[in-house]
Amino acid sequence: MADASGALLTRYPEGLASALEKISKDHEPLEVANKATAHLYIESPFKDKNEGSRGWMAGLFETHPLVQERIKKLRAMISK
């Protein structure tokens, strides 16, 4: 929802998708990551090497959708 709103506000979903790609290339977990503030980050502060393979049930409790899914949805907005 936030990504879609950002794309509508900026009218540049490709820029947001590109920014997410750059941010997602950083695989260092934050030392001060905290579940109480995780929702405030652009992407999940809890980096996980298995991020792309989490199960459906685990996804229910995540603060952020997978970055790949967010990028895919933003790029789908470009073709509309």
C-alpha cells in the first residue's frame, strides 16, 4: 500500500523500484534492529539469507513484503 501511494505521489514507480533494488543489495543486518520499530524501515531491518524462501505462514507476521514482490508490483504499475 505504501509503495503504491508513493508511486502515485511521485508519478515515478520505476524510480521507487530502482531505489528498492539498491537498498536490497545491502545484506548487512542492522545491529540495533528492533521488532518494535521494524515497521518504520523501508525494508525489513532483519536481513535473512533465506528471505526469498519464507513460507506463507511466516509471511503473515512480517513487517514488510518481500522486496522482490514490491519491485514486481511497482513495475506492473508502469505498464498500466
